[in-house]
Amino acid sequence: MGMQRAQKSGVGKRCLRRAEATWSLWRCDGLEAGDSRSGCHHFLVLLMTLFQQDLDLDSTTDVGDVTNTEEELIRECEEMWKDMEECQNKLSLIGTETLTDSNAQLSLLIMQVKCLTAELSQWQKKTPEIIPLTEDVLITLGKEEFQKLRQDLEMVLSTMESKNEKLKEDLEREQQWLDEQQQIMESLNVLHSELKNKVETFSESRIFNELKTKMLNVKEYKEKLLSTLGEFLEDRFPLPDRSVKKKKKNIQESTVHLITLHEMLEILINRLFDVPHDPYVKISDSFWPPYVELLLRNGIALRHPEDPTRIRLEAFHQ
């Protein structure tokens, strides 16, 4: 009767649904429970808590009806708990078996499956309550959707702000790089303009004339150098004086024409460059022996290793 009265109000309906689901769970666990009184006490406390929560949600329910409904629910819960105790006593008379660890774990899993099956059957028996589309319900749903949308937008805003900060850093770094490249480009342009002003256009004829002038200068310098060398050799290494009489009367005066040291060097140089594979020159009577010995002793000329009458100029240019 108390259950029927409780079902007439919104509080009774909500409390009854929760009580039935809780009772199914307590019934599965109560088969193995050791303290019935303690279990009943906890079950009643839980039921009173659920009932009190539903009372807070529904402020339009009459206070007297709520008190009567609460008392009747408590009495019926006590009756249901007594039935559970009787079932437990019957099971205790059957006796228990000592289980190993593996069997105990298996039994525990089986009991959990039974509890979940009982809870599933209770939920399957329930008919889903259709929420009436009243103004308050619509306002509540709208507030929830708006709050969810607000959270999503705040998350998107935070993400975009972090991306903007990163893009700003990248932009500053790229701008700095661009400024450096512009400075380098300006410096290169200035250098290019300076080099362009220094560049002069040369024609082939002008280049040819400049090379020809340089060659003439080199030839003139060569002639001047040879002339200076000849004068030096003539002054420092002259030919013997022919007016001096021979000390030995038994030696007749030679009629051979002697050449100067300058001429000897010219013969050796021309032979070295004209016939590089055979640069040796035959020592003739026109070569004054003291000058030949002078060249050999100072390393200017070399004697042939097999023919001592032939000499050559040392290849200083190699």
C-alpha cells in the first residue's frame, strides 16, 4: 500500500526505481553477507538518502504525504530484508564447500556475472520515461547545450590564441631575416655600381697594341741587359795584349784570332737553346784557355763526361 501511494507522486516514482535497483544489488550481495542487521541498516540509510535527494528536487510535494510515504517505504524495506534473511538461512543450512584459490576466484566471477545479469534484467524491465517538453525543460536543455558550446568555443579560442602567438614569432623571425637580406642586397648593389664605373671597354685592337708595346719593351730591356753585360765582360775580362812579346823566344807568336768571353757565352747560350738535345760545343783554338778554365771552375760551363774537348753551358733556366 505504501508503495502504491509513493508511486502517485514524482518523488515516489523516482525513489521506487532506485530502491528496486538497489534491492537487486543488495539481494545478490546479501546471499554471501555475514551481518544481516548491519546490511539492513546500510540499505535503509542508502534508501533514506535517495529519498531525501528526491525530496529536495521536488518542492511541490505535500509534507504530510511525504512523511507517510517514508514510513511505509521503511516498513516494506524491512519486510523485504526479512525475506532476504530467510533465504540466507536456507542457504546456510545447505552447507558450504572449501574452495581453492582458483575456485574461489571463479565463484567470485560467477557471482559478479549474476549481479550484473540481475541489474541488466531490472533495467530491461523499465520503460524509459519520456521527458515532457515543457518550458522549464527546454530552458534547462538550452542552458546545458549553451554551456557545452561555450566550453568548446573557449577551447577553440585558446587554441587559436596559441597559434596566433606562434605565427607572430614566426613573422618576427621572417621579418628580421628579410631585413638582413635587404641590407645585403643594398651592399651588393653599391658594390656593383662601383665596379661598373671602374670597368672599361677594351677592343681587340687596343689589347693587341698593348701586348705589342709590352713585347717591344721586353726586347729593349733584353738588348739593354745584353749590352750592359757585354760592356762589363769587356772591361773585366779583356783579351790578352798582343803587343807584349813572348818571354820564350823558341815559341812563335800565334796567328789564331781569339774571341772574347762575351762571344764565348753567346756561342754557348745559342747552342743550348738551338740544339737542346746536344748543347755541347767543341773547344776551338779561338777559345782562350784561361777563360775556359774560369767557366769550368765557377760552374758556368760543364765538360763532356766522355769527350774533354767539348763543353756546354749550365742550364740555369731548368
